[in-house]
Amino acid sequence: MIAISLIPFITIALFIIALLFHRRAISALGWLVFAVYPAFEAMDYLTEGEYFDASIAIVFLVFTVFFGVLILTPRMAGAEEKRLVFTITKIALITAVFYFPFALLPALETALIALTTRLTVATLTLFNVGAYMEYPASIYSTSSAFHAVYKPIEIILACTAIQSMVLFTGLAFGVSAPWKRQFKAFLASVPTIYLLNLMRNVFVTAAYFGEWFGPPLRSFEIGHGVIARIFVMASLIAVAYAVFVILPEALDLIEDFFRIVLPLRKPVQPESGNGA
């Protein structure tokens, strides 16, 4: 739907205005407007039976609504709290600017998918896995017997790791830190994520074509739905750790968020002279 496709760009405009004029209410409006997008994403995933992706969209939907409402509360009216709001909004803005052109503009989406497909096939060939590409997204086995019975691997936008890459791009350049460390954090995360994701695609395709875990469809389900997802989670944790080491301001941001959202009562210090 055209209206849904416009929501990210409306959100980007609201975030820009909020950051330029330091308007907390406009930032909140941007978050609440954007909440419509993950809501529709979750419904689409559920319709397609993609429950894992749907759960991620629902979590993001809950966070988006929660943060949008939280921004409007008196708790977020202080100088430190406003700084937190605008830093997170800046990270979201950078992420959105780099993600949605690929997600909503067919030419860019096709170009990224085709590049990933081509690199996946080239890497498979290096490992002596017979495969060839049909532009822009299909990977076929060179085995005519396999090809006659089973469908090719289809690379979609999610297979490019664009979501994780733009998230770490936003995190690297959204926090306040010297630009050299920001760029170092970017290099430690984004290219690493892309290369690891390429290895994931190679593994899943090789497992499917090679019937590593039984029949091809079973091999795909185990390779893609179990092993690859565990690999992705472990990889993202390792990458996040590296980013936090290089850019401790990013970890400080997360700590400040939970400290403000979940304020803890400070322990009462005993008065002098009242010790047991």
C-alpha cells in the first residue's frame, strides 16, 4: 500500500524537525506515526507463517509505542532525559535513512539483492559447491537431477543483513563520540556483519544442495531455521561487544535508558554514629 510506504518518510521528516528544533513532542509524534509500519509488517509475517520475523516486528512495535508515549511524560522533561531522547531519535533517523530506500525503492533493493546473490554464488564456487545465479536473486544447483525436482534458493532483502548493518550504522554515528572511534566502530560492525551473513547464505545453500541434514527441504529448515539463526544471534552479540569496547558511549546510552525507564531507589546511607 502506498500509504504504508509513505510512513517511514513522514517519520524521517518528523525526526529531522525534532532534532533541528529540539522538540520533544515532535520526536514522540514521529515514533508513534512509525508504529503503524511494524504493525503492518507483523501482520504480513503472520499471514505468511513467518512467526520468528513476526515476533521481532511485534517487539519493535511495542518498543516504538512505549518510547513514543514515554517521551511525552514529565519523567523525560529534564535536560539529561531530553538528551537521551534526541540521541535515540538520532540513531533511529540514521537507521531509517539508510534502510528504507533499500526496502521501498525497487531499484536499490534489486541491486543489493543481486550483489549478495552474486557473491554467495562466487563463494560457493570457491568451496566446490556447484551453483549458478539467475538474476537477480535465484541460486540453482548445477546438478540437473536436483534442479529438476527442487526449487532454487531465493535471496530476499533480509538475506542481505541490511537491517543489522543499518542498526549498527545508526549506533556508531548516533552517539556523541570522537569521529575516529565512530568510524572504527562502524568498520568493526558493518563489514563484519555483511561477511558473516554471506557465510550464512553459503552455509544454508550448501546444506540445501548437499542434503547435509537429510532430504533437501529438511536440510534447509535445519540449516536456515535453526543453525543459521543461532549463528546470527551469536555473531551479533560478538559484534555488539566489539562496538561497546570501541565506543563505550553506546553502552552508556543503553545504561542511561534503563536507568531512566526503570528508576531504582538509591540505597539509604546510614547516618554517622548510628553503626551497630
